[in-house]
Amino acid sequence: VTKTYASAGARTVTLTVIDSGAPPAASTPVSVKVFPGNSPPSGEIVLQNLTDPARSALYRAGDQWSFAAANLSDDQTPTGAISVTWTITFQHREHNHPFISGLAGSGGTMTIPTSGEYEPFVWYRLTMSLTDAQGQTVQVVRDLRPERALVTIASDPGGAAFEVDSNPIVATTVVSRVVGFQMRVAPVEQ
């Protein structure tokens, strides 16, 4: 099915499929909003490490970062009329946790926690939603990854039992952690 619109504007298109059975069966209608003649908004996410501006690629626990919308454009909408909202999630392996949501405006700041999820397979995902005057929304995504370090836990004499972040280990053990993250290390009484 093809439809060409003669004029620009937001439209809702609904599709229902009807088969040739007896009696004919109809699908559940599916609707989608289209924007003929409209260029979607675009932009970039700019990140800056406020704690240490020289370190701009990877975060450390405890860092404060600013995030901002940059290079906003849309052929039909003045830049100031593009609505910007933010969602930031804390990604942990294959799932995520809410961190910041529903923040409106051109940007903001966030501080990376120094405690919580101790695994090093984590990062922050910033999603910037741009909506133009026609109501067309585009999402721009950028990930902020951690700086990691290997930490060796050893005892003298060797072989002592420890708990690291509530997990039992026997020294000597090497664990990977996000730099600046507070680890809980405690000996296990024997």
C-alpha cells in the first residue's frame, strides 16, 4: 500500500488487513504517525568531565559530568522551538536501572556514584529526545563508559580468606573494578 500526500503536516496512518475467508477476518488496526514534508530534528550529545576536564573519554566513580544538547537543527523549526528531554539509565550487562528520567531542557549534570553495583561491566546510557514543532521525535543515544582497573587482594602469609563486596575469596585474587569505586574488603574469621 502506498500513499503520497500533496501537502506537509503530521498525519496518522492506520492499516487494517482483511482476509478473503468466509466470513472475512480483520486484523487489529495498527496506527503510525507520519510527517510528510518534514525533516526530523537532529542534534548531538556533548559530555564534559567537570571533575577532571583532561579525562574526557571514561568516567571514574565520584566524577561529576555535564551533558548538553548541541548542533540542534531542523529545516522547519527554529532551534529554540525544538523540545529536549533526557533519560539516563545505568546499564549493567544485559539490563538497566533508571538513573535520571524526565529531565527537560538543554542539559544538566550528574555525579557518578562511588558505591552500589560493584561489577565492572557497567556504563551510563544518555538518551536525548528531540521533538520539533510538528511533533516528530528523534532519539539520540550516547554511552559513557567507565575506566577500569585490576585490583590484587593478597595476604601475608598467603591463602587467607576474605569477603570482597560480600563475595568470599581466598587471597591472592585479582578483581576488576571501576576506578574510584569503594570496595568493601573484610577478613573472614577462621
